[in-house]
Amino acid sequence: MDSFRIKGGTPLKGEITPQGAKNEALQILCATLLTPEKITVRNIPDILDIKRLIDLLELIGVDVKKTGEREYTFKAENPDIDFLQSREYKKKASDLRGSVMIVGPLLARFGKAFMPKPGGDRIGRRRMDTHFYGFEKLGAQFNFDTSERFYTVKAGNLKGSYIHLDEASVTGTANIIMAATMAKGTTTIYNAACEPYIQQLCKMLNRMGAKISGIGSNLLTIEGVDSLGSTEHTILPDMIEIGSFIGLAALTESEITIKNVSYENLGIIPDSFKRLGIKLERRGDDIFIPSQSHYEIETFIDGSIMNISDAIWPGLTPDLLSVFLVVATQAKGSVLIHQKMFESRLFFVDRLIDMGAQIILCDPHRATVIGINKQHKLRGATLSSPDIRAGVAMLIAALSAKGESIIHNIEQIDRGYENIDGRLNKIGASISRITQS
């Protein structure tokens, strides 16, 4: 298990380019199973979760070739469906949350799919009901073997249906869209997630021959087609990494330019950081964050304490609340961070308190941060990353802290952030990777 050793307290300066979007890449790579023809995908992030998914696709029988820097081709001409019942598949798929999106494409193309209960971050209960509710509405039957923790989904013929989702699940919406592309008739999905990741998936599927309308809204209409073909696709820059870099710049008093951010796809992320008092400037498709010795959290119009909470798109993504929380620790003023979606995501705040932050964990979903206005720096500490997003929040805290910090279990960070130590070191950070034998 590797660790990071961080020497904090030094401002960074320079340009940094965000990786391709992890959450989009997981969907797009699974969508390559929908056709026997070649799919070219560019700007694939070189991170652990994506490497695991590519490995899994190869084991299923997809012909995968690396054709350039962060560019691959995928050809799922003859997937081995029987492999999906093997012990090896069960082990590898259970380690990866994104493996759940294999089900929709295989169900659409072959009428059956299998998967173990997926893994991923331990940030609270992440139910699968929405996925299987959608599959059932399309005419599939599923069985969950509780002893093996294994799902079997089968359908003689998928048929279009009206589907009103009980939650706007991003992965659930993606899975149901992919299953519906080749269902007979018309499928309507209401309360669909409409994040840029979903929009990108729908645009790619349409280029493959699908007929999806309503893209960008929460009401999608899908006219089933007989087959899908070849296309090329470029993944958007990762909005979560962009937000992480904005927070890093503010907390460490750094001057950073984030390159090629696809600003129009960031939604309210830039304005949400401005509510914490962080200055940032759009320069073409780049974001410039100047060095700031102080930043002050806004209040509401009536003077009440600012509340920053997650919401379905176009609201603020929950994946950035850990970053907002750690950035607020050095602001002037107070803010309530309300993490509505996952009940375990704020439990890392005790580590920030040990570093000198003033935080009240109100309950599993809410934390009040009393900003100390940089009157004293956070202290270096020994930490352990519990999940991807808390891990990078800890890294940001450590880079701003006085003294040395150690972060263990950095595999969690590597799952979502490409060569984060190497890229930050290029703009002045001091991060050493400690490899355990």
C-alpha cells in the first residue's frame, strides 16, 4: 500500500491541464459493448479505475488497442458472455463500481448479463434499485443471489416503455439508456440524470445510430433501433479535477491557470467557489486563479450563514463537497456543508480537526465550518484516504499545512486522479510517493 509524503506550506505556480472525465469514461467504455464495430475513444484518463475497466473488457473478449496518448480503440465483436459467470469475473467486477454499466449494453445486445454487487468508494449506501427497475420496465427479469451477491438479468425481447425514475441516478440513467437503444418501440425516461456525462453518452450513441432526443433535459425519448455502429468520441475534461485545482489554488495561496476546462460544461462549479470568496477568471477556455492571501465566505441576503449543498444537475455535484469543506477551513466566515446524497462522506473531518480546522460535524450529512481566516496554518499530520474525494481533499489540506504530512492508502486517490503527485510537483508541490514492498 503506497503513501504520499507531503511538505506543505509552499505556494504553487504554473499551468495544469485536467485529465479526461473519470465518470464519463466509465460510461463510454461500457457503451463499446453495444456494437461489434470499432469504437475510438480519446482523452481517456490514465487512472486505476479506468485501467481496471479496460482489463475487464479485455477479459470479456473485447479487442482493445492503444492507438495514441490516452487514445484507444475497442471492438466487441464476439464477447464471451459465459466468462461473466466465472470466479475471475466476479472478483474483478466487484472491485469496480463502474462495472455495473456493463449490464445495460449486454442486455440490449445479447438479452442477458451478469454481475456481482459492485464495489467502489465506501461513502454510504449506494443502491442498485434504479438500474433494475428500469430494466424490468423494459421487460427484463433479474435475480439476486444473496449467498453469492450476484445479479442475473435476462430478457427475451426488450420493449420500449415509459419509465419514471425514483431518483436521478447518473449510472442508473446511463445503464437504462444503453439498454433502451435497441429495445423494440419507444422508451421515455422521466427524471433522468442530465449531467454532461449523460449528454456525452447520448451524443455518442446517436452517432452510432441510436435515436435519442431530449438530450440535456430530464426527459429523454429513445426510439429503439436494430443495431449500432462505429464512431469516434472525445471525453470531456474532468470537472471534479478542475474544481479540486480551484480549491487547491485558494487554500495554498497559489497562482494557477487550469487549461482547456470546457467551461460551458462546468455548470455552477465556478460560481459556487466564488461564494467562498475565491477569485477566478475565465480566459477563453482556461481558468486563472490568482494568489489570494484571504478569501471571505458570502452570507445570504438576510445575513444568515451560507449553505453549500449538493444537488442533481444542474446543481452542485456531490463529488466536490469534500473540497469545498477543506477550502472553507481557511476562509473568513462560516458555512454549512450539506452532503445530502451519501451518509459517510463527511466522516473524514476529524482528521482535518486534528490538523487545526474548526469544524462541527452536526450529523452524517452536515458539517459547519468556522473559517479561521488563515490566522494560523493547518498542521501536518498522518492521514489515511478513505475514498477518492476525501483523499484529494486531504492532499489539498496537506499541501497548505505547516510541516510534513503522510497520507496512506493513496490507491484511493490513484483511482480517480491521474499522476496527481507528478503533475502537482511540476508546478511547485513537494510530494513524494512511498512505495511499500
